[in-house]
Amino acid sequence: MRTGALGLAAKGVFVVSSSLCDYEVRRNLVLESIRTGNHDGLNNLDEITAIVSFLSVTDESS
């Protein structure tokens, strides 16, 4: 994803994901870093969040 997002951003593409995706990926990376002691995944995700915009997920029916 990181290389893809960087490549798209370099071409001027506005890259968007949901805040829910960020939460779920971050949650799994936190658990993995606790288990292994490796924080590279979290660091990479932090770099991606500087490039990708995250939209809130809302329930518009309420």
C-alpha cells in the first residue's frame, strides 16, 4: 500500500481511505508490535497517514 499510495500521490492523485480502515490496521499493528517488539509497521502507517486522507464513517440513516 505504501508504495502504491506514494506513487499515486506523486502523480497528483488524491488518495482517500476510511478512518475505520486506519483504526483496524493500526489496532492489528499495535497487537503485532506488542507480540514481536517490532514497531516498523506502525511507523510505516504513520508515514502513510501523511499522504492519505481519511474520511469518517458515519451512519447517515440516524
